[in-house]
Amino acid sequence: MLKKIAAIGLGAAIALSPFAALAQTDQSAAPAAPAASSMAPEKAPMNTRGSHRRHQRHQARQAHHRARSSAKPMTAPAAPAEAPKS
């Protein structure tokens, strides 16, 4: 029983140690800004997650693409071979 309690306490200490380190860091200092000339323009953040309709269309396009890529190529049927004349 004592070993179980010690193991739980040790596991909690290991699991919660990153939170203690975060609480002790000084976050008041602003980070240095990189040179603006070397950076590409920032992209707009993605605020929308899309819609159910968009998801359905995407799934349909994928299914169509998979079906066409796995289908056998459409070729003309081969002409039957003629029997040799004797």
C-alpha cells in the first residue's frame, strides 16, 4: 500500500513538473522582433472550419477520383482472331 502511494506521488510530481517550470519563468519581457524585411507576409488566420456541405463535396470528389483511378481503362474490344484456312 505504501509503495502504491509513493508511486502515485512520484508520478504526479513528474507529470506536474512542467507546470511548475512554466509558473517560474519570467514572461514580462517582450521577445525581440525579427527583421521585417526578410520575412514573408503573414497569412490570414483560419477563422472558419468549413461546412458540412464542403466536407460532403470533398468526400464525393475523392470517391469519384478513387473510382476512376482504380477502374480498368476503356479500350475497344479486341477483334476475334480468324481461323487459319486450310
